[in-house]
Amino acid sequence: MMTKDDINAIGLAALKDFEKDRNAKAYMIRQTSGTTLGKPLLICRARGVDKKDLDGRTYKEIKAPALFFGSFNARLSHLSNFFTHNADPAGRALVLSPQDINADLGRILSEFQPDAFLGFPSVMVRALVAVDQKNADALTGVHSVHFIGEALTGIHRDVLRHKIPDAQIYGHYATAETGFLSAFPCAYTDANQYHPHRKARFRLVSADQDGIGEIAVSSPLSRTVSLTDYLVGDVGRMIPGPCRCGNETTFELMGRKNFDFIKLSGIVLRQELFERAVASFDGLIADYRGEAREVWQDNKIYGALTLNVLLNPDSHAKIDADGGAAAYIAREFPKRLYLTQTATFDSLIQRGIFLPFAVAVVKEFPYQHKSVKIRKIET
């Protein structure tokens, strides 16, 4: 198995192929965000420049995309992809970060008139919500939405369908280290389901009884440098049987290992379940971050969960003070967090699997360029 430490060791090895090919458009040097490993990685890899290949097809009909990515590296990478694969001399792109989502965004998009959105779904949805009715014309020309880098949640899908109902929604699976790993989206797959790109091979490692395991990928970085069974840090499952399009292999992305998909004390914690519980508080919780960990106590391992919450100032006036809000959420949230159709987090506390739920009210969260809401803390 190859890990990110192996990627770090490979580094710029593919430059030796570039020295032979001398085709600058066919190669890129990419730095990862460092979210998973705690430090960024620098890697050189080839990218397809054939218009029939995935990159070319993705950008073929896009003339004026708005790019929504959290990290500067991702924004630069996809901007480079657009101008490499789009031959239209009138092609133009609007590159936006989460910090650009403000009261002026609707006017800016209205002036730019994008024909496509591409980026992290969490950032795109925040941008769409920021576009008010007086700038609704900013979205009339958007014919396609390409999400990448995160799983698409039900809330993301609802906002997209409401704000740009006529746009086609395409999902792509890729990593900074490898580039695109999925084929061009199929008309028959559900959100977060993909067919492998012809250059990539997938398999699952340490799959549980539900068939969910770590995704291992084998894919070339260049003509002579390849990754074999590289653990990308994501969790998924294989969909049995052939797809209606004829493809024999379909995999479903479940989330990031130890981030939005956490196995703790034998229990799976998924971000979408937290989102559902948060929504049940009718706007009291403006945002949240969850920290999960395992605790050795009284000769037994317990799961422990702390929820840091940012309160909506317009919604908690009826609750005496921040301390009262924290106590209210700590009491109610475990009852509303369903981990299966019938089992709540509260029932796991009662069974002695988890320690009592902890809540802290905070004034702000440190900026993160990825939508990481829950994460496992190693202690």
C-alpha cells in the first residue's frame, strides 16, 4: 500500500519524463493542501491534453466558468486546466475563493455572466445563496455545474436545483496528487457515484460488513512513474453489478476517512447525519464543528464527541444565555442525532459506548478551505 508519505518521497520524479517530452502543457507541478497529512506535498504529474480525454471533455462546452475552490493551489490548477483545454480565444474565467462570497458577489456574477460553475459544492452553494433576486440574471446562463473535491449532500443538491434548476449537475472524482480518477459522469449514476477513468484502477481495503472501506487507487503519474494501491484518504463502497450504461465498475464516495466519515468505537459517524440534526434546531445553530476521539477510562475504551457551535444571534434570544443554549443543545442533540433509522447517539451513551455529549459555544471558527465539519482527533 502506498500512503501520502510515499507520495512525498516520489515528489518531482516525473520531471525526468518532462525532460524527455519537453511539452509544458502536458505536465503540472501541484502542491496539496496539507489537510490530511498536516503538511503540503509537492508532486509533478502529467495531464492529458487530448481533447477526447476527460479533461478536454469536461471543459469542451464551457466558455466562461466561475471557479469556486478553497485553496489557492486548487484555484490555480483548475484555471490552468481551463486555459489548457479550452481553445476558444474568447474564453474567460472568474476565480473566486470563500472570502469573495459577500454582498457584492451577485453584482460581480451578473457582470461576468458565467455559463458554468466548477468547484467545491459547499463553496458553490454558499455563493448561490448570496445571489439575491435583484441579481438573478447572474445565473440565467449557467448550463452546467461540475462539483469536485467534496461529496455532494442533499442540502447542496436542493440549493442547486432551486437556484439553477435547468443546469446539468456533474460530479468528478479527483485528487491533487493524481488528477481526474473518474470517467466523464454517467447519466445513470446517483450523486457521489463514479465510474473509474480508463487510466485508473480502484479497490477497497479493510472493507466492513457493509462493504465500506478505504479507497486504494492505482494510476500513472507520467510515462514511467505510477502509483500502486495508493490510499487516497477517502472511504467508499463498490456498487454491485454493471451500470445501465454498460460500465462494469461503479464506486460510491462516502467521505473522507477520519473527517466527514468516522469510525469510532465500532460506530460510523457521517457528516450528513450531523447536518440533519443541526437542521432540526430551526436555525439556532448557525454553524458547527465536531471533534470525535477515543478515550481509555476505567479499563475500557469509550467514544467521546464534542460539538463546538456558533449560535445564530437572531434565534437564541429565547434561551437565557450562551450557557443555557449550550445546555439545551447538549441535552437535545444526542436525541436528534440518528446514526441508524432507530438508534440515536443518546442510546449509545445510555449503553455505555460513548461518554456524555459535550457542547461548547464559540464566537468564530478558524478559516478552513475545505468543508470539514467533523474530524477524529488522535489522543
